[in-house]
Amino acid sequence: MPHWKTEDLQQLLDEREPKQIFACAVDLIQKLDMEYLGLTLHLHACAKGPQVILYNNYPKSWNDRYQNENFISMDPTILKCHLGELPFVWSDDLFRDVPHLREEAHAHGLTYGWTQSTHDLRHNESHLSVSRRSRAIDDEEHYEKCAATMWLCNTLHSLLSEYHLTHLYGLSVRELEVMDWCAKGKIAEDIAKILRLSTSTVNFHIRSSIEKTNAANKTHAVAKLIESKQISPR
């Protein structure tokens, strides 16, 4: 990775709190001579509508404007990211149908940059944008640095989507209780006796927890809940 040290990458990978993860990512892109980092997560969960989660270090005035004017609904970078994962440099042509959005972004310092996206098998997406106030992005710089931003986009997607998907769906107190006993090595029959429930009810809570955490199986769900500190390891 150009301009990135191994210890900087490891620090990002070791973080668990979203704000700290993103702070490490901002530090990395600033080492690439960029000022701003924006990440948009588009997450899907059963029994819930699509969830959009934004992370960025943009000026507050731009964030307020973007939200109040619902710019996300017309942002061509979002629309282009939905269609594929190839990185693209911002240009007037990209914003030809919404020139006012381009002008507003310029006015707030989001002048030159590019966007990269990643899509996973569960139809979740992350769109990562890096930008700065001055100095246009030429082909040489983009080619030199786009591999690094692609890695960063995939890494942030992995770390932050798992965090939010786990917390987003909100396991019930009973589900967490059942999964906590699973983490301690108890099988459904044991948990049923401990909690004075039927075995079928325990299995229902386990299946629900697997579904809510988007896990492959019980062991995977337990691992996710331990990682997010919602239950304790044995």
C-alpha cells in the first residue's frame, strides 16, 4: 500500500468500535494526500427495510445540506456504485444531470476525488469516496492509489457491516440469554432445563438469532455476538 505502514494497517484491523475504525481509515487516506473520506453503507436485513449508514469527515455544513436537500436520492456517485464496483474519478460529466450538486460540493471543499464500491453476497454495499479541495486527480495518481482505496473499501465494509448488521437487528433479551448459554457450551436440552423452557422454544430462539445476525450457523452467530460484546465467551 503506497505510503501506508504495516502498523497503521494493523491498528485499523484491531479496532472494534466504529468511530475508532473510521478514524484510523481517515488517517490512512490522509497519508494518501487526500483530505476527506466518506463511506456509505447500504445494508439489508430480513424483516427490516434497507438501512443506509453514513460515515465521513466532511464539513458539517455540507452534511446538513446533503441531508436537508435529500441529495442522496440524486447523487450520481451512489447510482453508479449500485451498478458496479469499478472505481471512477469525479467529473463534470458524471454530474451532468445534477450540476447544482457538483457546484454545492465544490463550495464545501469536496472538489476532486474518486469513488469505489464493494458488494457482498448478501446484497449489502459500501461506497467509499476520497477527496480534497485542491489539485485535480490525474490518471497516474488514480492508478497508483486506487488499489489502496479498494482494499480500504473492502476492509471497512467487512468490519462495519458486520458490526451494524449484528446491532441493527436487535436480539431480544431472551435470545441473548439463550445464545450466551450456547457460548458456554450448553446444548438446547441443557438450556431448556436451565431457563425452564421447552427445547423447541430454545431452538426457535437459536434459529431467530442466526437469522438476525446473518450467520451461517449457531457457532457463527455465537462468534459474531462475542465479537460485538453482546455476550461473553465461556
